[in-house]
Amino acid sequence: MPWNPEQYRKFKEERFLPFADLMSLVRIRAGMTVLDLGCGTGELTVRLVDQLPDSRVTGRDSSATMLEKARERAHPRVDFAPGSVEDAAGQWDLVFSHAVLHWVGDHPRLVPRLLALLRPGGQLAVQVPANHRAPSHTLIVETAREEPFCRALGGWVRHSPVLEIDDYASLLHQAGAEEITVLEKAYHHQLPDADAVAEWTAGTTLVPYFERLPEDLHEPFLERYRAKLRAVWPEQPLFFTFRRILLAATRPAALER
């Protein structure tokens, strides 16, 4: 997908707010090898390595434009490399991911595979956006099913692969994980108005729609979507909540022989 780093960063502080909560779940040890999946512009990757003494972090992202920005953040203990979540390999002490797994399908297979990337005693720490049932997201699907957008999209809409928190807990348990924590939190933000919600999703959820729609339908789509948002949220300023799932788990240490 053609990610736009500048559009994404318009709500940087709001998007980065869960980072501290996710870090509170990490068992910090010195000298770890760390994989940051979906590192984006690398800002959180640098924050991550700064909190992990004597550790080395590899940031991976499938977007060339995001990685171009990430490489501007030179750090002696950080490497950035192209690659998708699905292709991740190796053995790591910490697999970290902040707001990317909602773009990857088949979570019942994905979660055990991420756990398998860990060395014995290693930890998985993940934050997954889970706002797909909120008007900010459902109204995108609703608009995409209307004409002329439905015809231009060939009937395509994107359904979130994100599961419920008890599903993630069960998947981790079945995969043999220990020290499992799975929680959901609604982060609240004050936005100027409903149009700001459209500006927010233009940097994320709308990206695959605009990739498929002809350019002359981008603004008409946005206008119809904005009108729907204004009907739901007429107030100014707007109290906007965004649900996210945070999970952490460890791979059992190797048994002594």
C-alpha cells in the first residue's frame, strides 16, 4: 500500500499514546536482540531501543516510503530493513509490534507463528488497533458499498482480521505461551470536529480504498464519508475514543537436561 508518512504523522501523538502502556508489559533485560515489526517511520523504534540497555533492534517494514523516513533516524543500535510481518524470520529475545498486525490476516495462524520467532524465554509484546466497530471505520465500509464507489471497487471492502481479547488469550495458551497478558483499552482524544476523524483515517484505514479507487473519486468519497461522520458527531470539539488491544506473552524457557 502507498503509505504517506506525512499524512500518518498528522496524529502522531495520538497514535503513539499506547506505546508507554505496551512498554510497561515488556520485561526489560540487558543485551536483547529485538525485532520491531511494522516499524514505520522509526520514531518508536528509537524510543524502544533507548529503553532497552545494550540491546539491538531491527526495524522491519514493508513500505519503502516509511523506511526512507526511518533511515533518517540513525542510531548505533538500530538497523532498518524491508520486509513484511508474514516473512519475518530468525530467533529473537523480544518481538515487538505497535499498530501493524491489524493489516495482516488469519490471526489464528499469525499469533503462534510470532511466538515461534522467540528464543526460549523470549517475549512477544503487541499493540493492535481494534476500532473496526466504531463509526470511524464502519462508515468507510458503508460508503464503499454505495455508488459510484462500489462499482469502481468491484464490490471490495476491507474487513478487519482483529479478534476478541479472549481469542488472543486462548491462541497464546494453545501455542504454549506463559505469562500471558491480554487487555483492551479505549484511548480518548479531543479532536476539533468530525472532519478530523476523516483526516485521521486518511492516513491509515482509507489507504487501501484510495489505492483501488480512481483518483477522481477520492474527494467525492471523502465528502460523503465526512457527511456521515458529521451526522454521528456534530459536536465541536469532539471527544473521540479509539479501542486498542495490548498483549504480551513469553515462550517457555528450554527445559534443563
